[in-house]
Amino acid sequence: MTGGDGSITVGILGFHDSRETKALSNAVEALGHEAYWLHEDAIGIDVSSDGVRLEPDVDVVVNRLLLSKSTTPLEDLSIASCYAAVRPVLNDPRNVLFAVHKHATAATLAAAGVPIPHTYLATGDAKLNEERHTFGTPVVYKTAIGTNGGGTWLVDHDRHLSASVDDRRAFIQEYLSEADDHRDLRVYVVDDEIVGAMYRYAPAGDWRTNVALGGDVEDATDELSQQAAGAALRATRALGLDYAGVDLIEAPGGWVVLEVNPTAGFRGLFRATGRSPAAAIARLAIERAGGSVSEADVERLTHELDGTPPEDAPSSVRDDRVPVVGYTERVTVTGLSGSKVVLAHIDTAADTTRIDPELAREVGTEPPSVLSDDATPRVDVVVELAGDRRTVTAIVDEDTETDTPLRIGRDVLRDYYVDVRRRVSTESGT
């Protein structure tokens, strides 16, 4: 549906409210073309013997589906596949299927000669634990699909591991010794070019470097080594991705690729480097559909990150509200042995989340690899609150109330609005 003036209509496919989706839409408009946010209330796809008709009609689609956060990832990916049947889609859903699964990513990269850590996945517990002993101690244990550090543990003793966690396949990965500051490298690639790179540092008391978990960032663009840059570019090519955030870690033999994220966030990179990939992705989409843009405008917009809601955003997004939680909430707690739904107390007065010892034992939590100076027992647990999953290092507290065996503190609540008038009761569940 290219306009008579040569304008291109770009669809931004995303079912989650994210700053990146808004930034991409705004970048397309700023480059002189038209953008539609393809959210769940906006999409219609008519298929008949006459062909495929899209509502709204678009010339090209930017795929921003956050599959690792979705409860129906295959169904969401199928929507992207409907678009891919008739329009260019960046990233192509067939390639995203590999990239979103961490072990499939590792297999693809290894086959292409890209350096990776040693990993092992088994579909049965016995085979996984038999091989686990060859990895030494500690070993990284993670779910094959996950984001923001959710479903990732560092196991430092010979405990029994399950081949799945919370209905998701899990695998083990070689732990590569890091410096005391627990640093890794994120390189953002668009159209076979590096937009920027940053070092990510783990927050105090943790070994995971995810920005969403409170990690710090530092610009690494100008000092990016040729070997690290080459590994990031080769990884993106091997997976057939138009754009990606490539995570690497420095091993004794050089940089190796940990993960490749086909919908990596922009905020940490912009904070570290002052550069956003939104304009480069928008340019690639426009050019893929036969349009053109001003290179000067792309360079200017690279130094901006406009996350204001576009005009076609759903009403809940236009209000620009953060997720709301009540004084008590029903949450899912996941450890190495399984998951349990419990009633949690939302405690805005507490710095740190606390967990009842019996609940910690029941779900099979793991002590974090980095402990504070005090002797307070702490464990890593995955908490799902208001649809978002994240790994939290919680204090084991015998004084936690029986009815609310989890007290969620400000280490989690910084991304939520707390309405103390709203409560979930143990009797009614509402």
C-alpha cells in the first residue's frame, strides 16, 4: 500500500506495552513515513480465495512480539507468520523461532562456528543429571525460554536438577569465570552493522547482569574489540536476524556468545551510549518495502529515544500507566523443583523481598552465587507478578506470615504502582 508520494506504511507488531514499540513507531513517523501499532485490538486478517487482506493494511512489519513473556508464544508467532506470508517481516518469524529458544540458538551458532559456552539439554531428568557432573561446579541452569534473568540459577553443589522448570524445558551451561564486577557485553546489531555496545554489570548481591534486574551499564562502543564485534555479527547472520541484541562474555580464549535476543530492549543501551537502534530498524523496514529515508535524519534520530505513546496506541497505553498491584496479590513462585501459587504481601516499606523457609524448600530454591557480607540466608526465586516474571534474591525469613509466605519488597516494586486499597483474599481469591 505504498502511498502516491512514495511513503511506506510500517506495522509495528507488539502485544506488550513497551517503550521500544513506541520508539519504533515514532521513528517511522519522524522519517516521513506512516506507522501503525499492530496491537491485539487493532489486527484483522481476512483470508479467502481472493487472497489475504490486512486490516490495517501495511507494506512491511517490524516484529516486536515478546514471546518469552507471552503465555501463548506459538499463537503469537503464528500471527507474525500470517503477515510473513504476504509482507516482509523483520525479524522473520521462522528465524525468531530459533532465536527465542536459547538452546536452539546455541545449536545454530555452534554449527556456524560461532564461539559459545558448552551447553547440554536433555528431555529426561536422568540424562540431564548424568551429564551435569561433567560440567563441574558451579553450573548455570536456565530455562530454554526466558527473559530479564527470569529462570536462571547458578548451582554450586551437586543437587538433582529437573529437565523442565514450570513447564519449560531447562538446560545446563558451562559457567565461565568472570571478574569480580560480574560484567558481560551487549552488542546491538541492525542490518549487519553495529549500532552500539555496552558493558552490563550485575547489581550488588547478584551475578546476572540484566538491566531489568537493576544492573548498571557503561558505553563499550568505541573500545569494542574486533573479535567481539565479529562474533556478534556472525551470530546475527547465522540466525538470519535483521536486528538483535547479542550478549557475550569474555572467556580465557576470547569473547563467546551467550544469547541472541531478537527483541532486545533499547533503554539500557541508550542510557549507556546515547544511541538508539529505533531509527536504524525503522530505516531498514522502510527500505525493505521499497521506500527511502534521509541518512541525516537517521543519524539525528539515533541520538533520540522518543517513547511517548503514538496516536493509535490502545487507551490503556495512552494513559501511560505502570502495572497496578494491590496490598496483597496472588503470585507464582518458581524454584528448581517446581512452582506454587501463593498469596503475597506487597510490602513497600521493605527494601528486599522475603520468603518463608517452608515455601523456599517446597519449590526448591537455590542460594545466590554472590552473597552479602552478613550471614542472612538468601535464595534465588522466580516471581511472576502482574504477568511479568523475574528472578529475585529473597531473604529467608521465619517470621513471614503463614497466609502470605512471600513479602515482595521494593527490589521488585520499582516497576509497579501499589494501590493499598486493592486486596486479594485467601478465601475468595479476589
